[in-house]
Amino acid sequence: MSPNVKKYGLLGLKILTAAAFLAAGIAKLMGAEMMVATFDAIGVGQWFRVLTGLIEVGGAVLLFIPGKQGYGAGGLMLTMLGAMASHVLILGVATMPPSIVLFVLTAIITYAHRDQLPIVGQGASA
């Protein structure tokens, strides 16, 4: 696979992923009825909806900041782990929620930028 295919393929994944997280994060921050109802059903309070929205918007921005893409994608990936757990364990959603797709996308981006993360990058060796 040519370096250009990898470079632009990863850029396309970042754009798609960032758009999804910006849309979801802004909906949470703006108090969209569906988001308010979802966080009510989860039972953690509306402050957690706002926090999640800030994480999603912030993570989407970090996907495009050199040296920070791994942190942004990793944070979003962990956020989607929480979302998947909430959907399955609390909300009882049996179908594949979008959080699974977003988890996979953020895992790919995190892997592509793994050298930026101290737990897996060059800085981890002693």
C-alpha cells in the first residue's frame, strides 16, 4: 500500500470520526432532547452529559493537532467503551449502537498514532 493511500485514508477516517464526535458532542452540550433523555435513563446526571460533550468536542479537535492525535483518539476510544457499557448494561440495547463503530474508528486512529502515547511509544522503555 502506498504511503499516500495510508496518509489520505487516515485523514479521511479522522474527518469522518471528528464530524461524528462534533455532532454528538454539540448535541450533548446544547441539551438536545434525545441526549437529555439518554443521560436521564443512564442515571448519572446531566453534568455527565456536559462532561461527555466536552470530551467529544475536545477529542475531535485533538485529532488534528500534531503530536496530540493519539491522545484525542485514545480519549475518544475510552469514552466509547463507556458508551458501549452503558448501552448494554444499563439501557439494555441489544442492537449494535453507533458507539461500537466509533470505537473501531478511534481504535484505528489511536493505533496509527501509538508512537505519541507514552504507554506504547518510545518513552515507555526503561
